Amino acid sequence: MISYLSGTVIHIDIKYFILNVNGVGYQVFANNETISNIQLDQELKFFIYTSVKEDAINLYGFKTLDELNFFKQLISVSGVGPKTALEILNQPINLIKTAIFTGDSAFLSKTPGIGKKTAERLILELKNKIEIDTLSSLPKNLNKDNQEAQELKEAIEALENLGYKRYEITKTFQQIPTDLKDTENMIKWFLSKI
């Protein structure tokens, strides 16, 4: 499997570019933003996802490992193939993750190839994975200690049971004082801020 390529761009098309790596040309598919920022004869480095099918081997290129990993999460969902995932990635990743996290199927359905059912499946299957990314944006003191992270998770679940939306809870908890370490005090603090 090809995981990484470094070379010179020798051709650019609408959905792909060709990268010359030591005399061998690799066709690499990429999202619109990546394609629009590429120039001929430019030296580039890409993380690669290799898709092997019965009739084709396709390479998909990403500037960062985070982009590649999110792409892999997208294609893990039934009904979302690599080309559809690239269409999704034409939107900024933070907007896509927010749409998944908040359950905004209308936003996801705007992507060509994504209907309402596929959008709902994306939300259902990826929401808990996106949650991890969103929680990592909380104050660092809550990520260091597993006990504190567990207390935070319990507080979020309790507040959801009270009817608050997860996005609202997480957004508010981004400002939580560092001295709050137990579920009860986290909930009291949250309620005082609403």
C-alpha cells in the first residue's frame, strides 16, 4: 500500500493531479481546495489513502494526517465511498464535524451523493468519534487525568438527560475553571452559566 508520496506536479485536472515521484507518475485524487492550490512543477508531499478495487487502484491525497484520518472515518460509513468522502471534504473539516456532532443532516445532505439517509447514517456512526475531537478542545486539565475526563463525560451525559444539547454543553465547558474536578460541581457550574 502506498501511504506517502513526495514529488513534482506534472499535470493538474479537475479532480486529480499527477505527481512525478522518481520518474513514475502517480494519479492522485484530491478535494477541490487542494487541487485549486496546486501549481505545475510544484514540489509536494502528500499522505495517501490507497483504494483497491477489482477494476482499479486509486490514490487519494491529503496534506495532513488529520485530513487522512477523517477521510478514513467518513469512508467507514456504509454508503460513503472515497469519491463521496472527497466531495464531503470540499467543505471545511470543522464545519463537517460540527454538522455531524450537532446532528445537522440538512448541511450534510447538500453534498452531491449524500442523501438524507446517508447523512443520518454519517451522524449516527460518527457522532461519538467526533465527540472525542470536540472534547479535546476543552481545557487541557480535563484531558490529562482519566478520572477528570470520566467526571466530565458523566456531567455531559447528566446534562443531556436534563434536555441540554451536547454542542451547547461542550461549548460552555470550554470555559470551565480548572479547579472543578467532580461531576456534581461541573453540573452546578454549567447551570450557573446558562
